[in-house]
Amino acid sequence: MLQGLYVDYSEYMTDKNRDRTSLNRITAPHHFEQFVKKNHRIFVNRNLRMNSIRWVGFDLDHTLALYNRNFIEALAFDLAREVLVEQKGYPASLLDILYDPAFGIRGLVVDKKLGNILKMDKFHYVATAFHGMRPLSKENRKELYTSGALKLSSDRFWSSDTLFGLPEIALYASVVDQLELEGWPEGLTFRQLFTDIRYSVDLVHKDGTLKEIVMPRMSECFIRDPKLPFTLEKFRREGVKLFLLTNSDYKYSDTVLSWVLNDDSLNRRWWEYFDLIVVDAGKPGFFDESHNWAPYEDERHNVPCFSGGNFSMLQSQIGARGDEVLYIGDHIFGDILRSKKTSGWRTMMVVEELEYEILAIMENEQDHKRLDKIQIKNADLQETLRECKHHRDKLSEKKISNYKSLTPDQLDEIDAQLEVFADQEREIEGKLTRKLLTIKEVEETIDARFNPYWGPLCKVDSELSRFGDQLGDFACLYTSRVSNYLNYPPGKFFQSRTEFLPHEL
């Protein structure tokens, strides 16, 4: 029996479905979420009633299967680096460069023309830029990227929208640095370098090189979430049917899921959690192309399993469509945007980085409060300084304009007052400098809790980052891992916050 914060609801279940009316009576809205740690919550962009969901679909990589990212990303980096040297003829010195796991974040954009890597806000303003591993100055960045709107759909730019793209970003930056250090090869462009790196990264994924290393080393490559089997069981107990929709082949999916869903207490084999399995899906093409699928026969189970196909065939197979389906994945483009636009499915995005980001935000709360107080005092000092300068300017103007009518004593008195105001200004300027240094120190403390190169994943100063804006636009729900659903009652109504325009606040 599943245990948790909520009452035992098994009595409301039948073998194949649930009494939704009875279930609703025990899941009336309440403010239980305050008891759920923030980094284990599900966040809502658009209202979603779980009572209306008949099927829940899952991606595999970075969704059901959580990778040990430092290991797998460094492995992809090293293998692609070797392809560059051995197949593309790059200098052997590249074999000495090491993977920096902190360098890449999702949502970055590669400028293939200039060899730069960019972080943008939701308006495509370039807030941070690196050439290789070296940050561009504010002046240089503005000179390059503020003359007009950037057309990110053009071939000049490439967006890193998935965690699998992070080694690619780091490899591009590292190679640019190394080649410029030892002498840039004649005839090589930044665009060609990127093309070669893309080829190398794709190759180690497609030719099986990466999987050959990963499959015998499950415990090193994956983080087993002990709550995941119970989460899938919870969906099933609520009468929801489940399907797997992954680009991975069957052999790889079988090996990975046999490890991540291994739990003796439930006595289920991984395929017994699902009512339909689709491998080799070819997303995002799965959602807008018409490829047929082929049945995949496995003598171990009777769950319908297909290879390839398209979303129309899947919907026909499950007898559900549109907002009766919730699809959970990690790829903003391949899983979330395409499924939402083409099929009308509801979506939940898994953003593993949220666990780290939320903890950083929580740690920063006291510093933000301290910063607000300092900023208020800083604003008061600036206002006092403006008043002081205003009075001094008026006295100076009076002396210059009325010197003919003023006596020597009056002129001396004005000079004395000017000296007093000058002393006050120097004192205030000193206090202001100390306040600004304190503000800088606190801001650096806040920033240091996020990515050392790029800062927060979803923010650029007070604006949403490009990735944060996409997350808000395309995902109905988002969370750090699938098992966070275990924290919520059956039939949950996920309700978004009331939105306000500035004039309503």
C-alpha cells in the first residue's frame, strides 16, 4: 500500500478504474502544499484537472531515467573530442582539454558566425556572452548584439534546449579557446567548427559508442529514484493508463528501465507499469510526420509495443486525444512545444536543475531582504545628496548673479555656506560609496549561489531568461522530477496563480 500525507484511498478503487465521484470527496482543495518542500513541488502555468486525464505519457531520458550528469556529460564530451581529433583532423592537443560541468546551462544560444555563446532574456536581449571560455565586456557585447533584433531562426544561431546539449556547448567553448591559444587553423571558420562538433556529438550517440559504455554501468550513469515506482503505481491506482514514448531503442530502454524501476516491494517488472510502449519515436518528427510504426515483439510481456510511428497512430491506439492526455518530458522543443502545438496534449516538463535553483533561491531570501533595506538607505542618501547639491548650486548662482549688490561680508557668508555644503557632500559621497560596496558584496553573494558563468537558469536580472520564458509559455506544469507527483492527492486540480497587469497591483 502506498503511504504518504493522504488518507488510504485504495477503498475507492476497483481493479480497472476508480469511482471519481467518491474520490473527489476526499480531495477537496486545501492548503497542504505548505508541507511539501518547495524543491519537491509541481508548479503550475495553466490550470489542469487530473480528473480529466485518461492517459499519462513519459519520455525516458532525463524524465523517468535521471542521469548522473557529471559522469555522462563528461563521457560525451570526451568521446566527441576524440572524434574531432581522429576523424576530423583537429590537433591532438584537444585531447588534453577537460570538461567543465558548470559551463553550460539550458537555453544558451551559439552564434556560429562569431564563435560566441549567448544568454538572452525573453526579449532576446543578450545579457551575457562568452567567446570561448572568456566573457565579453559589456561594451563589446552591446556593440555586437544591440544594433537590431536577432533572428534566432536563422542558420547563424543554434539553441541548446536539452541537457544533452550541454557537453556540446562546453566543447565548442573549450576548443575555441584552445585553437586561438595555439594558433587558429587556416581556413577554419567558427561555423565549420560548430558543424564538426555537432557531427561528433551526434555520432557518439547514434553509433552506439556512448551506449556501449553506459549499459554495463547503470549504477555509475543513473541516479535511482526510489519513489519513482510508487509514483507510477499511484497513477495506475487512480485509474490512469500509462504509455512510454521515447527516441531510445528497445534494448537500451529495457536495460535502463530494468534498473531505475527495480523495486522488490511492488513486485512489478518495468513493462507492467505501462499500457503501451513506443520506442525509436523520432521526436520531434513524431508529432508532425506520418511515419508508420512497426510492432515490436518481446516474448516476455503482452504490453503493446511499437517502433516509430506518429502521434495520430498513438492517439488512435489509446482512444484518447487532446487534453485527455498528459505528456511528461524534459525537452522544451521535442517533448513540450511540439506535443502541445500538434496534438493539444497537456504537458509537464521535468527540469532537474530546479532542485538546485530553488535551494539557491531559498538561501538567498535573507540576503535579498538585507539588500532591499540597503537599497532603501542608498536611495535616501542619493536624495539627500541631490538636495545638498541643489542648495549649493542655488548659493553659487546667487553669488554669481548678484555679486554687484552683495557686500563683502555677504559674499564671505555665501562662501562659508558653500563650504558647509561641500563638506556635507563629501561626507554623503563617502557613505554612498560604502553602501554601494556593500550592495556589490551582497549581490555577488547572491549570484555565487547560482551558475558561476551564467547566473540563474530562468532569470536575467529582473526579467525572465529566454529559457524561463519558454518554460512559462509552453509547459502546463513543471517540476524537478516525476516522483514529485507522489506528494499530491489523487484527482488534484493544479491551479495557476491569478495573473495581474502592472496597473492592477
